[in-house]
Amino acid sequence: MEQTLPDDIVLISGGGPVGLILATVLAYYGVKSVLLERNDTTTKWPKMDLTNCRSMELFRKLGLADLIRSKGVPPHIPYTVLISSGLGRPEALTRWSHPGVDQWRKVIEERNDGTQPLEPYQRISQALFEKSMKELCDRNPLVDVRFGWKVESVEELKDCVKTTVTEVATGKEHLFTSKYVAGCDGSSSKVRRSLRMPLDGGPIPGYVLLIHFKSKDLTRIQKQGQFWHLFVLQAEAVGFGGACIAQDEVDTWTVHLNFPLDASSDEIDSYEAVYKVLGGLGERYEIKIDEILVRSTYRPHIAVARNYSSAHNRVFLAGDAAHQNIPTGGYGMNMGIADAFDLGWKLAMVVQGKGQKGLLRSYEEDRRPVALMSVERSGVHLSVHIKVSKILGKDPYTIDAQTEEGRQRRWELDQHYQMHDNENKDFGVEMGYRYQSVICIPDESTPAPQFDPTAYHPSTWPGTRAPHVFLKDGSAIFGHYGKYFTLVEFVDGINRGADLLLHAAKDFAAPIKHVRLEGEDHAYSVWGARLILVRPDGHVSWRGHSAISAGTAQKLVGAIIGAGDISVDTAVNSEKKPETFTSTVGIDTQSSDFEFEKIGEMQK
């Protein structure tokens, strides 16, 4: 059966979190989509457990922040990370004390210096997150949700895309013709493999057994205190060997047990795997387990696609289809959320005739460098755990000994983790990156800010996320943004040429909201310019103290909506050199296949 979609409908392959978010973003901008997912229901796997502050800011714009918080961990609970030699010991070796949502909100309100996000992070299991997003999409008249529809192949032509799909329940084959396709179909993406878009990266040493289970035995599990993550030392690993994650602070948990490649996880049953992780260096630590939910091995790996866009800018990759990451840092799905928002507003503007094709080119230019930076940083975080083996030495049990040597090793381990505690607070990685695409116009009057992965330094230099600040009336400056672009003007009684920019916007039929702020000296001191053009995602397109002339205004507005002097087609560059990453074992290039040793059901 053949079906040609209208030009204003986007075909989305993959109904995981990224595909569901992309459909939601498109609908927010009034664009319809058809979403195809091979599975008949949302995920059962506990892949993601933290929606970071930048993602929550984007969800706030979509009106979803409160919903997500209502499904997640309550705001008063702290996000404590324990590093332990096992729950058989009276206390943990050290800890990272991250604030809960309520505590962080107080910091945001008190500082108001531009260094903080508008929204704190939120702990929520991916299983709950996906379920909520699917329910929203099912109710949205602009989203045609089709679970049980499997994308088999994609072919890009110059003026359209042909997508072959199988209806899983009946085996019936369908052929869709559409103007655009978004591949949000995971690490083994059929979209990416159909177009033979290379993926470069490699696995980390060893593999992991995951057990997801139910238990209300809080007295035993939280013997060393309430925790979000419990990192546990294991003798076989001579260091970091496993972890336990509290998914909901009620009764749902996940343990990860590390294995070398030459060892089999089949010989340990799920209950014993839980007891072994919790026991650490000591004896098995038994708890009452009410139910084993799922079990799988997985091979953590780091990889990034060489291209996010196809030759004619009609097929786009997002989420795990474009990049794969390891758990440390929690960047994986959050990168996918930002992909979906970025691609969503750009596709919407082009489909609606409000933007030009340069917006589509800018998607890869904006998002791929962020992925390269983020996955590398995840490897850096993993190396912090790997280096623990050097502290433990040849006899890992010494760290628990009540001897001078034992005390020395405990001190060294504590110092190591306290000096390298950025795993979940690398706010530069989360919101301090700078886009450098064709739609961001550099400020030639000042040097670009230096990137700091560990901290967000407020700046409106073009490409950066504009800083959050509360205005004098208590409202957040973000709350004054328009749906599309926003021209923020800090009024000082001088005609700065805002009218020239708005007139140019009318000429291009570009939607730009004008926000005039008078007497906001504090906000101006943080933002640092009189005129700032802000993109729909909150990143800065251009800034200056005046528009200078009508001709300049025309060029500025044309550039930010993708009407600059650029080629429409972007050749797939298979000659780009593969990247190497911290903590990976070698570098592989995959195009038509996707396979690593010890990949389990969760990754397929």
C-alpha cells in the first residue's frame, strides 16, 4: 500500500522519548506528524533516570515541566550519591551531596546572577517518562501515533523521501512518500543504516548485567542512608564494579554489575546479582525482593554519526540514532531532548514557510559538536571510577581494614571523589555550550567566551544560551519570550534600531516578538547588550547595541531564519576523520551494521 503524505506532515521513525518529543515540538508549532514505532508499547527498560536542568527549561516552554515533575521523584528528596565498599559496612566511604529540587530552587531565587538555570533537574525513570509522553501524543490531534509499525528502509530522492514500513501485526507492507523524515529510531537506526551514514566510536572495557526489580526493604537497602546512586566497589574489578539506582524512592531499583568480556553473566541468577552488587567487597547482602522486572546485558559504548543530515537535507538523525553514550553524566537522553527541540522548531518554520532551508543545514552544525563534547565528557566521568583501582592497590579489602594503611586508602578515595565530583553537575556541558552554525552571527566586537565544562558562565555571545534572570517584578525573563524568535531590547531612551529589525522581519514574514524592558539595570548587566535576538530554543542569534542600518537589519534577519547565501544541499561527508574518545577500546566505523560483542536485549 502506497501513501503520499502532504508536504506539511513530517514522518518520524521511532516512538521512544526523542521521537515522542519531536512530535510534541512539531505540534507545539502547529505541524502534523506521523510517528511510527516498531514496538507495541513504550519501553520497559530503565535507561534514563535524570532529566537535566536544560531539558527542564525546554519542557517548561512546551508547558510540560509540571507534568514531568508530577511523575518523578518528589521535590524535597536530595539527590545523594554514595560510594561504598558494600552495605555490610556501617557507613559509606564517601558521598556527593546534590540538592533536591526544592533546595535548588531556593539557590536559583537567591542568586539571580545569571549562573543558574530557570528550572532544576528532575529525577524520573525513562519508563514513566515515555509512557507520559505517549499519552500526550495519543491525545494530540496533530500527531498520528502508530505503534507496531516497523520502518524497514528509507530512500532519499532530491524532492522527497520513500520509507518502507511493515505493519507488525499483519505483516502488511506500506510505502510512505514524504518531504521529510526524522530518524529517532535508536542506536541500531534503520534510517541511518539505510542511508549508510557512518557511525564512529567504540565500546568501553567489559560489559554490564542489568537487573531491574521491586523491593520495599528500605531498612536494608538504605542502611547507609538514602541515596539516588550507590556506587559499589567489587573485588573482581579491584575497584568500581557495580551500582544501584533508586528509580522512584518507593520500591523500584536497578542494579548494574560489571563483567569482563571473557566472563559469562549467565551463571549468576538475578537475585544473586542484586545481592552481590549490594554486598560490594563483603559477603552477599540479601534483601527482600518482591519482583524481578527485567534483566539484560548491555555493552556501554560511545559513538557519534558523521552526519546528522542526509545529502539533500530531507532526512535527519536525532537521539541515539545520531549518538550513543554511556550512563556517567546522564547526558544521553538529554542530548536527544535537545536534538528533538532543535530539529522540531527548525523543521516547523521551514514547513510553514516562516524559515528558509539554511535552518535545516544548521541542525547538524548546531547539534553534532555538542554530541562530540558531551560523549567525551561522559568518558572523562567514567575514568574517575576506573582510576579507583589505583587507590585500592593489589588488595582491595585493605580499604575496610582498621589499620593505618586502611585509613590512608579511605582518605585517598574520599579526596579522589571530592576532587572529581562533576559527574552530575557539569553545568557547562549541560547549558554552557555555544552553537556556531550559519544562523548564529558572531559578535566581532568582543572575543568569544571560553568553554568551561564544569560551570555555566552567563553570556549572550551569539550561539550561547541566554542567561536566566528574574526581572524586577519577579517574573523570569524566559517567560517573556515569544513562541518563535524574540527581540529583547533593554530600553535606555536612545533609538537603537529595533524598528529596523522588526521591519525586516515583516519583509521576511519571520515571526519575531519584541520585548521592551525598561529600568531593568540588573538584567542588562547580566545580558550585556541593548539588543539581543533570541532563537525559539533560548540561544542567542545575534546581539549588539544598535542595528546600524536597514540593510544590516535585512541581512541579520535573513541570516537567522536560514536565508543566508548558502547551498541547499549538504553532501554526506564520509571523509571526516573518525573521532576518538576517552575510555573507549579502539575506534570502529559502522554504516550498514550495528553490533558490538555482548549487546543485550535492552540495546536491540
